[in-house]
Amino acid sequence: MMLSSQHRRTRIKPPSQEVRADVCRSNEQREAFGMRCRAVFERLRPTLIETHFNWHIAIDPDTEQYLIDPTLKGITQKIRDTYGRASEVKLTIFRLNDTGTCGRI
């Protein structure tokens, strides 16, 4: 059996620099969007937490409008009814509690 001096060919190519840059840019945009939503949430939370404790809230940071529902399924349905099934992120969902998280992290 002869061993070849050529490198073994593979179909998997490493990600290009352009793909990595797109991923980084996307992550930065997502984090900036989340921070804008968090700022609106922090302003709304004190007034809503008393009457809607542990409800879900979806916030649009551009208009500062929000949707609210006691269940995750209900809030997602309200989002679909209001915004349709757009692929672009327009809202962030929080929970009206002490931390704003919807589950364990």
C-alpha cells in the first residue's frame, strides 16, 4: 500500500472572514437591540409589576409600545396577530418579575 503525499481532501471548508464578520455584526446588532428594549422595560416595570406580576411583556423599543399577556403562548399569538410572521426582530419578550427573565439562565 502506497501512502500519498497529498493532503486529504474534505468537503467542509472553514468559514470565511466575511461570514465571521457578518456573525459578529449580527450579534452586536442583537445586543444593541436588546439593550434598547431593556431600557424601556426598566421604565415600565415599576408601574406594571404590581398589577401584572409574572406576566409576559413584548416591547418595541422604537415606538415604546408593548403587548402583555399572562402566558408565553398568549404573548406569542398577540405578536403574530399584531406584527405577522416577519423574519426581522421587532420585539423582545420579558417577564414582569424582579429580574425580567422568562426562565432559568
